[in-house]
Amino acid sequence: MQKEKLMDRARDELFSHINRCGVLQATADDQKVWMDETIDYLAERYPDLGDVDLDQLHAVGMRFCAPALNHGSTSTAKTRGSASVA
């Protein structure tokens, strides 16, 4: 199998694991531990992937776990004081 296709499969599997395992609600430290273990698992499943490939998967997985915008009562426009009334 082509390396590009292999990376796509591994990435898709990683995203599937992230969505199913509830790691999105975990603390940042727990997410890192979970991601390290999951990348080790993917390394076993996809032995043709090298360290650079696995590092890329780790990085994209961690970015996927980090919200683009913080949610919750502490990050509303009201609490930041920067909201203007239209």
C-alpha cells in the first residue's frame, strides 16, 4: 500500500478513536498520555509508518483534541468584557 494511503488510514483510525473514547473531554495531561498510548498502538497496526509519520499523527491528533474556541462560562463575551451591545 502507498505510504500516503497508509497515513490516511492511520489518521482516519486515530480520529475515530478520539471521537469514540471521549478523550475530547479529558484534561490536557490525560489527552497527552492517551495520545502517546494510541500512537504506540497505531505503530503496531501500521509497522510501515516511520517515526516522522507517527510524530505527524501525534501532532494532528493533539490539534484535533484542542478546541479552536474555549467553551463554558469562563470564556463568554460577558466575562471577557469585550462585548459590545448592537
